[in-house]
Amino acid sequence: MKKLLLLAISVILFNCNGIAQDKTKENKVYKVSKTEQEWKNELTESEFKVLREAGTERPFSSKLNKEYRAGTYVCAACETPLFKSEHKFDSGTGWPSFDREIKGNVDFSVDYNLGHARTEEHCATCGGHLGHVFSDGPRDTTGKRHCINGVALNFIPEK
């Protein structure tokens, strides 16, 4: 009986700690910080829904999904460079996908919105929601698939 009680307490403590750690995005102060109204004034309705409310655009709806020119993908809210075109690949999912981010420019947290843990990605400068990262990307590179909402990005072609 003591072992069962100890196990139950351990599970509760570990779960509470994990959930508390997942709140880091909410408590972080970002370099670019604006009120909800300022974001609404600057972003389109769909950009606001994704970047500020963690929405998801419909698959295959972004023109960036089939963008193949050389260049850099930047945050649509603050223009922080997030992904490079040489790391983009066609995942077949309907969203722009990359096998790696530009180090230091993307933050990660965990969300349980679908009932299980997923690694969520945010712009490290403004906190805008970008998408999620999964471990089913190209095995010959990083094995990661950064599945990103195209509306959260702007594309800057290489000159």
C-alpha cells in the first residue's frame, strides 16, 4: 500500500512540474512586445489568428507551401529571420516544412491542445505562434519537420 501511495504522489508531482514548465511562453518577455490591439492593427485577420491566438491555417492554402526560390523566411509580425530556403522540403502535409530553424530565432514550448504533447514553435523575438516540430522529417538531414503556418511567414528572395 505504501508503494502504491508513493507512486501516486510521484506521478502527481512530476505531472505538476511538467505542466508548470510548459507555461514559459506566457511568462517570457519578448524583445518586441505589443498590446493585443496593436497586434490587431498591424496584422491581417488570418495573421492575428495564427500568430497571436495559436490558430492553424488550412493545409495547402499558403502560397509559401510551393515557394522554391532561394531566400529567407521571416516572421510576418516582426521580420525576424526564422528559416532558410535550403532547409525547406515538400512534406506533402500542405504546410511549408523545414528540417531546421535558424538557431536562436525560434523558441519552443509544449502544448496539449489535442490531448497529447506537441512541441510548439514561436518566434523568439515577438512570441508569435509559428507551428509545431515533429520527428518525421528527412532522415538524411535532421529527421525534424518544422511544420509552419505560411501566414506566419514572409518570404524574402535572395538577390
